[in-house]
Amino acid sequence: MKYKMMMLSAITAFLLTGVVYANQSFNVDEKIQSMKEKLGLTDTQITVVKPILTEYKLQMEQLKSEKERRLKEVLTTEQMDKMKEMKKTEPDS
């Protein structure tokens, strides 16, 4: 039980670091490989974690699209262009 809680905490922390970089796309297989190396994931854990990461990536892409759509309803074309420029230096924009 303690091992499961530690692994769950480690995976959660690993996923939450992705929230900071939500505007940056990531490769699920590369993320899995990194987690395998850094966390020592077993093959069984990988089969469970991979769909979680895949779903997370999909949800982040959907949220990003929704944010863009809603901002286009409010911002002018000029403001949208400026916001795109801001994203280059301010990833959380």
C-alpha cells in the first residue's frame, strides 16, 4: 500500500509539472521513457500510465483550442496577433 501511494504521488507530481508547460506539446512515448528511467516504472505500470498521459495530452489540446476560440470572440485581430507574439516569450499566455 505504501509503495502504491509513493508511486501515485510520484506520477501525480510528474503530471503536474506538465501543467506548467501546458502550452508546449509533449510526446507521450518520450514522457513514458523519461518516467521509466527516472521513476523506475515497471512494464505493468507503463501499461496503466500511458493511457493516462494520452488522455491528459488530449484534454490539454482541447482546452487550448477552447481557450483560443473563446479569446477570438473577445479580442481584436490585432490583440490576437500580439498574444501570439507574447506566447513566444511567455508560455503561460
